[in-house]
Amino acid sequence: MWLVGHTTSIYVGLLDEGVTVYRPVEAEPEPDGAFRLPLNPPDDETWLFAPRSRVYCEWRDLYDGRVLVADRQAP
């Protein structure tokens, strides 16, 4: 399980890339199983979820192996 107060690497989908692309980010786990995204994406990227959003993740097999991917917005 993830430690609240620490960060965990998750992947966030990028928009406007022409193909499916994910960016690894350091997100903060929360007690209910959601993750809080970082404050600012790089200037040249648009994330699928807004900065500081709470998201739920699911495990997916990507080019980096089995990773957590931000899947849906959390309340």
C-alpha cells in the first residue's frame, strides 16, 4: 500500500499528441485510494486530468511494464 504524505509514480494520459501517450508523474496517495496529481504539468503538455485533480488509478501493462495509470476522476 502507499504511504500518505509520500509520493508514488503514476502515469497520466496526455492530450493533443496524435497517439496515446502517458507521462509519469509523482502523485500523492490519499487515504481513500485516490491520488492527487502535481500542481503543474510541463508547459508543452496538456494532461487528461487537471493539475491537483484527485484521480483513481488502475494497473496497466505499458512500455515500462505494469504501472498505475490515472483512470478516472475521484470526487
